Amino acid sequence: MQTTQSDAEIVSRCRMGDAEAWNALVDRFSRYVYAVCIRGFRLGREDAEDVFQEVFARVYERLEDLRNDDALRPWIAQLTRRLCIDRLRAGRREGVGQEDVIAGLAVDETLSQLDEAMTVRASLDALGEPCREILDRFFCRDESYKTISDALDLSQGTVASRIARCLRKMHEQMEGRS
Amino acid sequence: MSPSTVLDVEMNGYDAEKLAMLLRLLPPAPPGWVEAAQQLPAAREAIESIGARAEADAAYRARVLADLEAALEAEGFEPSPAALAALRGRLLTD
């Protein structure tokens, strides 16, 4: 199993001005922030992009204020939710008719699933290559066997068996965590 | 082998279907968004540099305030709303 940096390690390196650590932080949380905007609060693309950039701008500015480096994930989660709600409320003020949007969305349920998905995603990242790439292509990017087999120069049967093997490996890893 | 065969993996707790469903919830963010966020530290440096120059040169400051986007582009950065807000904030706190 490949070792991955903990959130606390990334935060610590970011504080020292390590550009690679900042890239890693954005990589680690970009999918989550994006999904909260799009799936959780169903923001339009333009609003979602503004919130996405604002989240990372605030994280960058306020990283020094984070009291517990292991709390990076809940901090980013809370920040993203707050900015999404602010954006929806701003839309309401502009008469876009968002009064019932927040109440009508199953936000809590979706966000809870996204938190769980982040745990699974962390497990996927920890698997390392080639499992990380093949599972990401198949499940997250929704690529077909043919697309994956062309991209990785593997037969479609090999792609399918690797996906099954990597899922099994991931399951074993997750069982080991619990 | 079909996708259903792939997912026919015996798992306890987290079965394969659930793992797949959770993975699907997190597609990649648009690459341009991620790049812009990753450029943030460099963009902040550029903003600081523009701000310092503007403090020393009133005519330059007026030009930058008149066209924030052009000022950022001249430094090689995408004028994202966050970057524009940061530059505006930097100039107005002079």
C-alpha cells in the first residue's frame, strides 16, 4: 500500500510555503468542494466556480488560524457549506426565487454521503497505482472499458479483472481501517 | 466481462456496489478550476507585487484600478473573481 500524507502533514508543509503541498491540498479537496457545490446545493456552474475559488482562497488566507491540523476536512466542509448558503441567499435577494431551494434540497443527506465518499476516496488514493487510476477512470470519470483499455493499452478483459481485483483490495484496506 | 460481473465481489459492510456509488459521487472538478486554485499562492505574490508598485506610483495605481483584469493578465494570471477581489482589496487598503 502506498503511503499518503495526512491532512496535518499537508497543512504543516503549506504553512512553510511549500507549493507542492498546496497543490496536494487542492487536489485532495477539489472533488469534495465541487461536489458540495454541484450535488449538495445544486449551484449553477458560474456560482459553483465562484464558491470553489472562494473556498480555496479563504483556506489559503486562514490556514494559520486552523487550530487543529487534523481538522482540515471538517473546516473545509463547513466553509464550503457556508459559502454555498451565502450564494443561494444572495440569489434570493436578487429575486432569483431561491426561497425554498435550501429547504427543498436534501442537503444534509447528500453532504453526509459526500463525507462518506471522501473517506472512500482517501482509501482509493492510498491504494496507489495502478488501482487508483483504473478505479478513478471507471467509477469517477465514467469511462467505458474500451476507453480505459485504449488509454492504458490493456485488453478489455484485463481492465475488467483489474477493476474487480482493485475493488477487492480496496475493500480489504477499508476493513482494516474499521 | 460485464460491469455487473466486475461488481460481483464479495464484500462485507462496504459492498462493491456501495463503493462504486460513493466513488461516483466525487467526479473530478473542471481542470481549469483546479489549476486556478493551485495558482493561488503565485497569484497572491503577483498581487502583492502590484500592490507594492502601486503604493509607490500613483499613476500606475490609477491604471491598475481602472483595469484590474489587464493588470493580472500582464502578470500572467487568469483574472478569476477571487483574484480580482483580492487585488481590489489590496489596492484599496493602501
